[in-house]
Amino acid sequence: MKQETGEKVKALVKSVILSKIDKYNAETEYKPFFQAIFTKEQILTHTIVHSFYTSFGMSIYEQLVEILAEGAGFEAHTQYDLLGEIDKKTESIISKIDMELRAGKRTPDMKAEFGEIKKSIQKGKPLQDPDKRVDVFIKKSDGTEIYFDITSPKPNIKEFVALKKKLLRWIGLRLSINKNAKVITALGLPYNPYYPKQYNRWTKGNMYDLTQIMVGEDFWNFVAGEDVYDDFIEIFKEIGDELRDKIKEVAKEKINF
């Protein structure tokens, strides 16, 4: 990872954590059973960590993707609006693909699905669409366009199924404006909650092939265009070392039992 990119990553993450520390207010709810089992220090630590965990949401991951992609020389945008117009015939084809996958009547194959949409799509206008919003858009040096939905590593099955159709519609929207565009639509999962085992939650939905789900290390290395994951984790460790004492101070000063 380039030094400048690493510094931007570190600055973003530190700013988020420091902002949370400055604004932190402990809950005053009395929890006698937990306080009888655990020490005050344990409860304080858990409260703060949980507070950081909930605030470190998808928007932060989107910004990190943008930093890494731009560091590699790629064009990158967060909360990007993908404009286009899907004709009725292609909309029906997308719905048919979606329903057959849900019913288990076909095996997920992004290359084949892309081909069906491309063959059908008609020239459209750059219109606003209900599915227009893309979490992160990246255009690589070879012209390949990647449209990411940055997703919780443990979405429920209903969410997982619904996201598939959105990814298919993104293909239709883009090809309606430029039928020759090199397009990838995918889910980006910031980490693998099942590590060191392989991520396997997607198999329950039978909706995606492996090209449409990028998880953890593979995801971050892909957006950066090189193997940066180890450096990436090391930056987070450095931040932890630098802020650990400050977090302990917050526990002592701001939380009263």
C-alpha cells in the first residue's frame, strides 16, 4: 500500500473513533444481573466497544473503498447514481431470471445472466430509477466499471435475495446507455464472520455465483488493485495502540455506576 493511501486510511478511521469518543455518553440503565456477574471494567469496556461497533457502519467502509481505489489510480465515487432506462421486455427477463433462481430452477451464472440482459436491452434515456443508488462505483484503468453494494456480512435471507435483482437491474441500467460497457455488479462484504472457514452464507440463497460476492481480504485487495489486506489490518492495529489509553480514560471519566 502506498504511504499516502495508508495515511488517508488511518486519518479516516482515527477521526471516526475520536469523534465517537468526544461525543460518547454512557447509558445509565441499571443492569443488576450483569453487574452481579461481571466487573465494572468489563461492562464499561463492552459498552464502549458496542458503541463503536454500531457507529462504524457501512458508510465508513464505503469511504475506505474509495480511498483504496483512488490510491490505485482508479476513478471512485460513493453513493453514485446509476442512470438508465430498462425496457419492458428486459425487465421481464430480469424478473424471470430472479424468479427461476429463487425457485431453484436455474443455477446462478453471472456470465449467462449478463448475456441475456445484454441481448435484450434497448437503448434508453439516462433517467432516475428506484434502484439507481450504488454504494461505491469504481472505474478501473482498463475501463471496467464495478458497481458495489456494500453489504452486512450477515444479511438475512430476504435481504440477500432482494439484492440479487438489484444487481441484475444495475446491469440493465448501464447497458441501456452503453451496450458495450464492461460492467461488474457485486456485493462487497467487508469481512468474513466465519473466518478461518470459507464464507458460505450465500449458498442458502442459491442466488449468486462466486463472481458476484467479494468477501473480506479478497474484496479489499480487489478494490485496491493489489494485495493490501495485511497492511490494511496493520493500520487498524496501530490505531488501537494509539487510542487504547484514551478509550480507558473515557471509561473512567464518562461512565458512572
